[in-house]
Amino acid sequence: MLQDISAQPYSPARQLRPVVVTVIVAELAVFALLMTTINFQTPLPAPVEIAEVR
């Protein structure tokens, strides 16, 4: 008695599929944008390296 989603051309699952895909793509785009704006802290030189410079 289970019906396949493709058998019903106007089923709610089929109608929501583009919305779900759009939301996932938008989330990935926002994540990528946020990752490109992160400023990683430069590693601090070790105390030995500071002593060698002096």
C-alpha cells in the first residue's frame, strides 16, 4: 500500500524538494562566506626565537 513519491506528480514531498535544496545551498553559501571572513591569529614566535633576534 506504500506509494512511490514519483508516482504522484503533485505530492507534498515532490513540491518541497526544490525548497529543501535551496535552503541547503543557501546554508552552504553562508557557511563558506563566514569561513572566508575568519581572521586566524598569526602564531606567536617562540621565546627562543625572540632571544635570538635580540
